[in-house]
Amino acid sequence: MKGVELFLYCVEKKYISKKDREYNQTLYTLSMHLGADFFPLLEKAERENKRLCIVDNPELIINDQYTLEDVIMI
């Protein structure tokens, strides 16, 4: 699946768990901050059967701006 299709698939699921809802919020956030760089990253995570996660960094809260360096796959 292409990145856009993966994104829509993830966020449009019905009857999802709390963990999935939290992941959906992360995807929304990353899509807004990373723009076009987000979709290839989501595709890579899917190929590796991983999820995207924002690095826990107190400075990010102050800046409220995420970059590729702030994202890991778990």
C-alpha cells in the first residue's frame, strides 16, 4: 500500500482499541509536522511491521515542531 492509503486505513478503522486510537493521533500529528516526508516513513514502518513513535524529548514540547529526527520505529 502507498503511504496515503496506509494512513487512511489506519485512521479510518472502526471499533479500535485505545492503543490504536493513540497511534492514530500520533499519525495525525506526524502527518501535519512532516508533510510529504511522512508517507515514505509510514510505508517503511509498514514493510518492517513496526509503528512510528515520537521520541520522548522535553524540548519538543516547548518547540512544538517535529522533524524526521524526532521519529523512531518500534
